[in-house]
Amino acid sequence: MSELRIGFLHPGAMGVSLAATAKNSGHKSFWASSQRSPATRQRAETHGLFELSTVEELCEQCSVIVSVCPPHAATDVAKAVCSSSFSGIFVDVNAISPQRAQQIDQLLSAAQIDFVDGGIIGPPAWTADKTWLYLSGPSAGRIAKCFSRGPLEVEVIGHEAGKASALKMCFAANSKGTTALLSAIMAAADRLGIRQELENQWSRHGSDFAQSATHRIRKASAKGWRFAGEMEEIASTFTAVGLPEGFHFAAADIYRRMACFKDAGQEPSLEDIIDTLFTDAPQKAQS
């Protein structure tokens, strides 16, 4: 495959790892620096991304645009690309419902932009066999070749927009949804004065469940601000197929109450997280 210019909106912790895999696979990775944070700039410079100023410049110079953003911003990012006269392939790898993916597909199709739906499962892709990018859509195979040399693992799962997002939603419904549930359980047990007894019960027969639960909760706290929107996307996914939405709306509320731990620098203690869960939740992000 010939060298491509691939633009990344925007190279956060996950996005910059995708950009690095694209570089490993023989392509040039670009980013748009306008209104981005010093931390984003540092990541981009550390991993050798080429800088352009605006989204418009990125759309002029790149034949592939990869959207990596919080779920609530996914549609706005797609609209910005549409308004920039882009004529290549737009790849949405955000944690969005299949319904939203299909809406973005329709938006882009009206602007004659090719769409590929993507879903990422795993941490930032720096180690082989740890992070998978699932792709669906007519041009999914072409995009898979952009990341062919890893360490990101890529799999095409169909030609229908929304299929990759559906897999992401169902996976995260378990992995992140149950972490939110564990957070609520631990907070309730603490407030009721039986947290130690609960942990003791979990730990019977040599189980390390209590320690594992604490680790999961502390690790998730820094991304609570981002996971809240993902839980709402999962709720929408469930509603569309006739299943109850309430559990994942509640999970969104749990994560929203953790938003204060964004950029905290180190994992908070379980006690700090529990205290935070009993505070009032801020307003929901607007899609």
C-alpha cells in the first residue's frame, strides 16, 4: 500500500497510539494544533506527528481522517470535517452507539465522504495483542491496511456501518458498566458500615475479588469524565433493541461523579472515590 497522509482528530492518549501504528505501517500521521492543549502538543511532538494548524488544513492535505474524541463530540467532529470540503475516508473510532454511527454515515454520505465505523477495545495501543480496532463499512479493508504493522491489532467485521460500534458498546457494557456497579456497591457498603465485612466475604476461599475490584475502581476514576458519555451511548444502544436503558444511565451518573479526578496525576484512594460518589453529579454533557 502506498504512503498515505492520515490526520488524527485528536491525538490524546489513545489517538496518538493509533497515529504511531500508522507511522509504523509506512504512513505519515498529522494533527491539527489549533485550540489543542499543551499536553496534546507534547504527545504529538514526542511521537513525530506532523503539525498542521486547523481542521481545514488537515482535510486539504490528508486522504484519511481518523476521529478519536469523547463520545459527545463525535457528531460535531464529523460536521467540522464535512464543512471543510474533505473528499477522502473518514474513520470514526469513538465509543458511540451503532445508531449514532449510522447517523454520522448519513451525514458524511450527503457530503460524498466515505465512512468507516470503528470500535477500539483495550488500552492505548503500545503493546501487541492488547488493543483491537474493529472496523466495518465498505472501505474497512482499506483502512485496516493503514495499521497493518501493529502494535495495534485490526479486524474487519463487516461492510455495515454501525457493526463495529455495536461490538464496542456490548463489550464496554460489561467491562466499564460492571466497574461502575462495583463503585456503587463499595460506596453503599462503606456508608452502611459493612465494607470490611463485604470484602472479607468476597475474599473467602482464597479469592482476590476485593483487591481486583478496588484496582478496577481506582483505575477507572481518571477516565470517569469520558466514560459517562460512553455509558449513555450504551443506554441508547440497548433502547434501540428493546432492552432497559436504566442500568447504564445510572452507570453514567456514577462516572460523572468521578469527573473531578480527571488529570489528577495519580490514582485517588478508594476512600476519596467513595466520598466523591456521595456528592451531587454535575449536568450531563450535551450531545
